[in-house]
Amino acid sequence: MANERKTENLVRDDLRRLGYYDKANTTRVEEQKSEIEAVKKLLRGASKTGKGGIGAPEFIISDLSTPDFIVVFECKANTKNHASAKGEDPVGCAVDGALHYASYLSKEYNVIAVAVSGQTRTGLKISTFLHPKGALKAKELQTKAGTAIESVIPWADYIEHGTFDPAVQRLRHEELMAFSRELHDFMRDHAKLTESEKPLLVSGTLIALQNAAFAKSFDVYKSEDLQKAWLKCIKEEIDKADLPQAKKYNMAQPYSAIAVAPALGKPTDAKTASKFPKGVLYELIKELNEKVWPFISVYHDFDVVGQFYGEFLKYTGGDKKALGIVLTPRHITDLFARLANVNKKSTVLDICAGTGGFLVSAMFHMMKNAVTQKEKDRIKSSGLIGVEHLPNMYALAASNMILRGDGKANLHQGSCFDPGIAAAVREHHCNIGVLNPPYAQGDQDLHELVFVKQMLDCLMPGSIGIAIVPMSCAISPHPLREELMRYHTLEGTMSMPDDLFYPVGVVACIMVWTAGVPHGVSDKKSWFGFWKDDGFLKTKHKGRIDVNGTWEVTRDKWVEMFRNREVHPGLSVLQKVGVEDEWCAEAYMDTDYEKITQADFEIKVRNYAMFKLLGAQITPGDGDDNG
């Protein structure tokens, strides 16, 4: 006779075999009910009968390492009760019941719902679904190869398949950015740190949490001792790196000042003591451990430190223009790696490393392409080269490398124009250069093209160098244009969206060069792309985001066009150019008149009329333009 307990025992045996019950890990298996407050609350009215009782899945699985995910199992004895035709029988069918519970739990979790039916191991029928948090309905959970998951698998595999679902990725990124805003406000009100110290507190805490002992025990320290333990763990993680002592000191030094900030330790007033009895630093560590560490441990191509830094910049009271800081959006750092065809044999150089975003993206592509451990070790030890002048920014870039266990030894602190650093960089024989230089604000000694030339001069002859610079570099006269073409070949320029760096108002282009081959010697046409529409839209609180999920299709189309030097009306053109010419698509591209609509024409006419009417009142250069 069919018995549901047999099905549950088979699932329990699988969970045991796969290590779910091992005391060494942080996975928690509960049956029928949960002691997790959020889960208890969500299941309170989730009875499958629909009469308002408590919902009771056979198994409820969670893990501290991935707190935004939960896995539920629903079992049925007979495979004929695996799923109903319309999905409306949660009492009688395993799939219907699993999805029923997922619909309740998805209000606060990404839910993986597993339906199991059958009485023998060989006869088990298993279906697996993902209900992303806040989504209207679930979908079948599949591997990256697009195959269905029809067995019980380890927790890490469930999470890997679930986290790379586009809806989950987008949601996690949005939540991370929302949390960064909350964290900024919290630090502003309670931590009493400078704007430059706030991202260091984030990066330092993430480094400290990489220390397994600290991650498990930070809540046992007295508030007055936690700062010392925090700094001690940062130094320990830095000391693990195979680095010269001077570099270790440079990396650790910016964190030392934060470690003695009085507002982070023991509460200094009654109000703070009542709200945060364990101190402000404890609250920060707890929040970062719960909301950020799981993200960074999964998405290895994501510059979390840079994202926080960029978010904090939006609230800076000082003059961002004077700093010349224009952080590169994540989808552009990834685009660079694809345009350069970064692979396991690449040695990538960034002479203005900033927070390390370009190096993080390059590392992801290199490691994905690597097969053997020897290849991976080569990437980690000598495949990523960076230079950063600002001490605090250097610490942020180094922390990004530490969080991935890679590349720390080849980060140089100092000016990329320093002869000693330039010589050290050349010894690495870099074959790919990536660059987003500080935007000069009219300082000719630090003009963006000065940095472009320095990058190209540091690469091996024949290497590819890619830079994102203000459009003025492509269209305005400058002595360095002649010098660049004398020694290097301009392969192409891509005109980027006007609001790419929103809320900073600079209009940018991407330049692609071949280093060490004079433009006149190569004697080839340059390729110019009109890449003004990346599909990202400005939103009030989230900045520019890929609202419709079209970026990957657009990105692949752009990369293919560039690699094949394709010419499309309104999108790209091949043109032979020299020093005196404009280096952009707009100067040479034929207009595709078939794409012009009546609305486009009316907008242009209206704008021109307003310009003629109000032209005398308009001052050129209005806005936050770093170009």
C-alpha cells in the first residue's frame, strides 16, 4: 500500500547523503514547521486546504550563507498524484502543493520548490521549480545548459542554478543598491565617518568576514573590543597574501584610522545605546554579513565594492567634478572584456584601477575560460595588473582582489607616470589594456589622452588597448592625437549613450587601439559605431537600469559588429581618418531615413524652435559635465 512516509524517508536519505545534516556546515533542515520567524509568519495562513490553517511542507531547508533563499519539499506516495492538469490541487498533488507553499514564502524569499512522488528510489518522480521573490508565479528551475532538475541535489547546486536566473539576479542587484542607500544613511547618522571612509568601512568589513572564525564569532565580542578584532582580521587576511611587506602596509593603513573611530565602538549616548546596544560597528557587520556577503560569494563578476562606492558618491556634499571621478558601469566593464576578447592567456592592465571594476570583469572572463589549475594559478599570480594613485582607492581595489583571492601582488600604488612603476608594469608584458582615466577638467597635463598614450606605451606591440573617454577626445583638436597615431593604430570608436554615467553628465565614447603599430603603417580604415541605445533607462531611485532585460542581446550584437567590422546604416561605418579628422560615427555615418518617424521630425523641429527662441538665455556647459 502506498505510504507517503516512504517517500519522505527516501528524500531524507538523499539529504543525509548529500550532507544537509552535517554539523560542519550551516544548512538547516526542518520538517513540517520552522523556527525561523519570517517563515513561521509566512506559513501561518498557508494551509493547503485554503481554510486558513498553518502550512506544513515536508521539508524546509535554509542556510545562513544564502539567507534570501529557501528550499521546500512536498511529497506524495503515488506518482499519479505528482501534478494535476491545471495546478489547482495542492492537497492531492505534489507539484501543486510545492508551488502553493512557494507562493506564500516568495513574499520574502527566493523559493526553490521540489515536488517528489513515488515509493522506490528508481521510481521517484521529481520536479523542481524556482519562485523568485516578489514574482507573480514560479518557473521550472533549470541548469545553465537548460535541462530540467529531476533529482535531489546539494544545496550549493540549488543555489547556483537559482542565483543565475535573470529575474533573481536583477532582484538581488536592486536589493543590494537599495541596501547601499540605507547603509549610507545609517553611517551618516551614526558612524560619523567622512565620505571617503564609508566605502572603506564596507570593504574592510567584507575582508574581515572572509575570515571564517570572525564571521562566526563577531557577535561575542564586547563593543569596545570589536574594532580591534575587526582590524586584526583585516590584517590577517592581508598577511595571507604573498606580498612585499610595504604593499601589505599600504593596503592595511587606510583601515587603521577607521578602527579607532569613536562613534563605531561603545554607544556614547542613551539614544544610541537603546537602539544599538552592541554598538554601530556590530550593526554594520551583521547587516553586511546577511545582505552583501552572500551576493559577493556568488556573483564573482560583480564589483560590489565599486557599486557601494558609486552609490555613496551620489550623496557626497563635495565637488565630484573636481575629483574627476566617473566610475564605469558594470555592463561597460563587461563589454570591454568581450571587445578585447579576454581569455585565459590574457595579461590585463589598468593604469587607473579605481575600485578594480575592469580587473574584476576581466578576471571573471579569464577564469571562466581556464580549464586546468595551472591556468587558474597563472591568472591569479600574474594575469591582472593594476595601478592606482589614491591610497584609499588603492585599498578598495586591493580589497576587491582579496575578496576573490586573486591578483593582489600586481597592484601598484602610485602614479602610472612614475618611471619606476611604468617600468615594473612593462615587465608583466601585458597584451590587453583597459582604461577609464580621471576626467581632466581642462588640465592639459592630465588630459585624458595623456593617460591613453601611457596605457598604450605600457603594452606589448600588437596588443589591444581600450579606453572610455569624453567625446571631446574624439572630435576636438589636441597635440596628442598626432602622437597617438604616430605610434599606435586607431581601430575604432564607439559613441556611447549620452546619459551613460548618469547622474554625472559627461558624454563618452569608447576608443579601441592597437598598441605599437603606427596608424600610417597599418593604413587601414577605422570602424565607428553609433552605440547610443543600450536599452538602459533612467529611474528615480535606481539610476540607469536594464528595465526590459534587452542588454545581453544588444551587447552581443555590438561585439559581433565590431569584431566583423560590419557596416549598417545608422549604426556603423568604416572610414579612413587622420589626425585632423573627427573620430566618431556621427561625422561619417549615412542616415537611415527609413527609421525616422513623424514623431522624431516633430521633436527636432520643436527643439530647434525652442533653441532659436531661448538661445540667447542659454549658457553653454550647463550641468554636471566632466568632459
